[in-house]
Amino acid sequence: MQITQIPKIDLPAESDKSFGVSLPGDNPFQDMFRNAINGVKSTDSALNAEIAKVATGQTDDLHSALIASQKASLSVELLVELRNQALDAYKEIMNTGI
């Protein structure tokens, strides 16, 4: 018995959206998570900068450090909720009968 190779399937051109194929960079769901992750990274770096300023005595403004801390906390909570909602949706889809 001889096994033949399956031919490679090429994706349609970017201008051809008739097949409903999602091309890289054309996924709003993925972009939403990427933006949330980037938001966590940016707020965390801003928090670290504010903490360093307060710790080294460059500023005595504790309000900005607390505000940066709350922003970082909220961005992490948002990312966790997005993940939880995505997992719940995935589980619901997997439990759906055919």
C-alpha cells in the first residue's frame, strides 16, 4: 500500500474574503487579547517607574504612585476577566451537542 502526500492548501489572497478565511492580523478576538496584554505591560512599567522615583527620592508625590498601582491592578483584573470569559465561552461551545 502506497501512501500519497496530501497537497498543500494555499490561503486566498488578502483581497479575496469570499471564503471566510481569517488571515493573520485580521482577527479582532486575538487583537483584543493582544491589546489587553500590552496594556498590562505598559501599566506595569509605569508603576515600576513611579515606585523607583518614590524609592530614590526623586519625587515625594505618592498620589501618582498609588494611581499607577490602581491602573496596573485594574488592567490585570481586566485581562483575567477576558481570559475567564473566553474559557467559559470555549467550554460552552465544547459542551454543545451536534
